[in-house]
Amino acid sequence: MKKTVEDVQLKGRKVLLRADLNVPMSEGEITNDNRIVQALPTIRHIIEAGGKVILFSHLGKVKTEADKADKTLKPVADKLSELLGQDVNFIPHTRGEMLEGAIDDLKEGEVLMFENTRFEDVDGKKESGNDESLGKYWASLGDIFVNDAFGTAHRSHASNVGIGSNIETVSGFLMQKEIEFIGGAIDSPERPFVAILGGAKVSDKIGVIKNVLEKADKVIIGGGMAYTFLKAQGKEIGNSLLEEDKVQLAKELLEKSEDKIVLPKDVVVAEEFAADAKHKTVGVDEIPSDMEGLDIGEDTIAAFKEVLQGAKTVVWNGPMGVFEMENFAHGTIGVCKAIAELEDAKTIIGGGDSAAAAMDLGYAEDFSHISTGGGASLEYLEGKELPGLSVIDEK
């Protein structure tokens, strides 16, 4: 069990808090503040406990001096100040006297945010390369480190692993939730456990498929990667997405899975990959050689829904079709709705496109947990050890 922010004394202490405030921006304006909102419970807890909050995050990729102009965390500090209802002192530096002085002046319950950690990547990859001296320096600015950035937990950076290697480290509430839900689903799921995997490529999810096949009772496969599995069954898939070099692997997984894998029964095929392309629904044995599959059909939605009945743990990662195009979004909507309507089940979305779909469709509140980290949740589902988690102290 990992130590959490509730296991330690915070009053009067300088609390370094790594959050994931990597929000989408357009012309200096935040277009979605979900990640800031998700960080609030941990920030408020530290404030109420009398800690001095020293908050930091990365924002986008910063490779040149020019990148810095639209990658500053200042708009994030302003938004956070508004959401918290108190001042957030923004320091436009990642190190130096101004930052150190401001930290020394912090009073209990006050919040300071320093500049985008990736600004340290402009002159050599100090942040993303986990530069040892930078990790030590940042650690020296506080008394304790709270890592609440699950979105970067699969990366070994100075702002998570670097700091955590040099100072007492605990998880924030968001990190704790990810460990509890995704870690719990993989390590000790309540059964029946059903995993639903979609998305374009088998190659992106090989590790996840292999790991969940060992743990789950059923593994539903949709999205573009389903066609490689259908091809492995000897079916005609027309111009549908195919990873030729993964057909043999799909065949082996199907043989080994002993009916655990559930594939589509019917698909929506189109003449071309376009939002307004002529399309129709056909059985998986009737895919025309000159058309491509872009979604699952109604019979498949019904079949997947049946598999989900009675499930106690459900993990969903990846859309069922090209959900950005209205004509090919029905499968993703149908599956999302089917999971959302389950009663007495722990339902988890493993970040990425499925999380975006659930939020866009208004089902976010109906899930037990929506992961905040796309890449991190994928690696966690693969059973990999995440550097950002490993560095958190055990209870």
C-alpha cells in the first residue's frame, strides 16, 4: 500500500505538489479545465491542513525558446485562483532566487505555482531526461512531496521520479484513485470481469490484450483492431484497417483465449474513409472486398451488451469505430451507454479517446472512474511498473 496525503502531517510544512495541469489551450485561453478541477481535492486538503502549497506541472512540449511564449502556466494559475477562491502566487521561473524567496515567504494555507517544468527542456532535456541535479534542486525547495500527476506516472522525469528519489513522497487523491481503480481492476477484480478494448491498432494494445486475457473473464474487441482478428479467422475484410504482421499473433491469441475473446458480429462498412461516405451494415462474413469497416453494427452492440450483463468489473479502453464522424459513432455510443447503465458494477475508463467519448456524450457521471492518463493507464493495464508510482513511499 502506498502512502497518501492523508497519512502525513502537513501543518506548517512546505508541500511540493506535482499535478497534471496539462490542459488544452487555444490562443492563451484554456478550452477545458477538467484537469485543474481534478486536482482541487488534493490542493484543498493541503490548504485546510495548514500546508504551504508549492504547485507545479508541465504544459505541452517545449523544445525551443519560441515554444515558451504559449506554454506558460500563468493562465492555469489564474484559473486555479478563480476555482479555489483565493490568490495563487505565480512565479514565472523554474528555479532561482525569486522562486526561493517566494517559497520562504509562504504562509500556511497559501498557494504558489511555479513555471512549466518543461521549460527546463530547452537547454538539454533536464526535465524529461530526469536530470539528477534538477530533481535534487526541486526536492530541496520543500519538506514533503505529493505526487498527484498520474498522467505522467509512466514517465521518469525530474518533476516526479527526480524529486521523489530525494524526499519523503506520498500520493495525492487523484493518484490514489487511479491506483485503487485501475490497479484494483487488474490485480484483484470483482468477477465477472469484462475488458472492452477498441482503437485502431493491435500493435498499440498487444501488452494490454495479453495482460487482460490472463485476468478477465471476457475480452470484447472492437474498433479498427478487430479487423486483424477477423482476418485471423479467415474472413474477407475488404479495405478495412489491417496489420498484416499481427495476423499470426491474433490467431494465437484467439486459440489460447478459449472463447474469452468476443468479436463483432456485424460492422458498418463504407466506400471510403469520409464522414459522408455511402455506408451500410453487413455481417462479418459479408464484408465487400471494395469497402472498409468503420464501426460496429447494431447486432454487435446487442451482443456486447449481453456479455456485459452481470459484470462486476468493467474496464473500457478505446472507441468501437471512427467516433469523430457522426455516421460511425453509434457503436461507441452504444457501448458507452451499455456500461453506464450497469448496476452494482465497478466501471472504469482507461483514459484517452474513450474518456473523451464518455465526457462528450454526457455519461462521465455514470462511471465509477475515468482515468486522467491515456498512456499511463495503458501501461498500467499492461501490468507494467510505472516509475511515477514506484517512487511513492510504502505505508
